[in-house]
Amino acid sequence: MSISRAAFLVSTVFASGVLLAQGQSPAPAAEGTALPRQGITIGVVDFAKVMEVYPRAIQERKKLDEFWKQCLAQVDQERRRADEIRLKRDDLQADTMDRDLKDLEYAAKQREIEALKSVLAQERSRRVERLLVTMYEDVQRAVALVAKDRGVQLVLRKHDDVVDGSTTNKARVYEVRQVWYAADELDLTPAVIQRLQVPLPDEPKDATNEKDQTPGKDQAPAKTQPKESTGGKPGN
């Protein structure tokens, strides 16, 4: 190799190193080679707005309101019975056993009403919790469908500002807020609302449970116990 050709190769390699050091883009990847992901696509959803217009949530809230109306009517009925006991007590002469017995009956009815109110309120709380869990599970599925359809990889919950609320309500919203700013194009709320206007597809069945219930190949079939002989002729 001549000296001039060797010098040319050395100068070419040096120049290539300088270009790489100055931040020149590398050569494009070969076809079929996976490129590194440039970033994460993020979306936000206002769950409160979704719940307000979700048809199933509206229907379930009506059922819950109807249940609570029936509870209040039941309490009012017991209060009327307590008033009847009190009126009968007031008609009785003071410092008599009959009056004292009516006092006991009236006090027992008052305790019964308070206990009834506690039981009904507890049942209402249980129903509210079940309603919230069911509705949030539906919204979660809708969010996942919308996000996958749009190529969104991360969805955060968005809270609107409390306009006419008290300081306590505003403080509570600020305390749980996850998103402090989001551009309009990141808001998936309208798409999620639209997705929930029609029934969601059925969730896939858990194949693991079905597999556990299916006898394995190594599992021997149950043996049939032979019938006891009665001593008669074959066939009888």
C-alpha cells in the first residue's frame, strides 16, 4: 500500500470520528429492526363527568334513591307508632304502674327506631360502595379500550376545579389532584363517555379456572363399583 493511500484512509477515519463526536445522526436502522420508543403517550379522564352521564350509573343511582326513600318511609312509620304510644302514655295517670309500663314501651320504641336507622344507613353505605366499585370497573374497561384504540400508554385521572365549593371542598380536591394541567388534545373524557353509551363487550373467561376444572391426562377416571350379587341367575 502506498504512503498516499494509507494517509487517505487515516484521514477518512479521523473525519468520521469527528462527525460522530459533533452529534451527527447514525445511519438508519436496517429494515425489520425495532427502533427505541421515543416517549410515552399520555391521556387524562374526568371520572366525575363520565359518571354523571353513564347510562348504567344513572339507572343504578335511581335504584339507590328509591331504596333510600323506602327506608325513610319505614322509619317514619315507626315514628308514628312511637307517637301513638306516647299519646296513650300521656292519657294515663302519673305515678301508676300502667304509666310506668307505657314509659318503658315508649323508650323501647325510641331505641328500636335509632337501631333501625343505623341498620338502614349501614345497608345504604354497602350499596353505595358496591355501586361505585361496579361503575368504576366499567369505566376502567372503557378507558382501556379507548386508550388501546388510540395508542395511549398512560391514563391519569383529571379533577375539575371546585367553582362554588367551600374551602374544605377545594382543599380536598387539591389534595387528591393528580393532573394540574393537560392540553385539550390529551383529554379522553368525551371518547370514554361515547364508548359507555353502548354495552361493553363481555370480559374473556378465565382459562385458568376452566383448566383447573378439567381432569388432566394423568388423572385416572373414577372406577365404577361392581354391583353386589343377589344370588340369582345372570341377567336378573
